[in-house]
Amino acid sequence: MNWNDVADMVRFWNGQFCLKGIMSAADAKRAAEIGCTGIVVSNHGGRQFDGSRAPFDSHVRCGG
């Protein structure tokens, strides 16, 4: 999956949309820009993202 796929899902869903798997502040900003109304910081994406780095290892900094 890529950001275009997410944008399509947001548009087709036409309602509140929460995206799971955000790993950085840049990802959170991109999700908001395409219309996601919520995010979940997680590396658990099932089959597609098995084995990815943990959010803790990403040095995620949001705010201040």
C-alpha cells in the first residue's frame, strides 16, 4: 500500500478515518493532509508490515 491507496480509501469511505501504523511526525502530517481524522502510532500492520521497526526506534517527536 502507498499514500495514494490511503487517499483513495479516505475519499471512498467519506467519513471519519483512522490510519494505523504512523511511524513519524511527517507521516502524521501527511495523513492529516489527505483527510485522515485519527492516527495510531504502531508498527503492527499484520502481514504487510511484519518485522518493521518499532515506533520507539523511529525517534518520533510530535510537538515542542
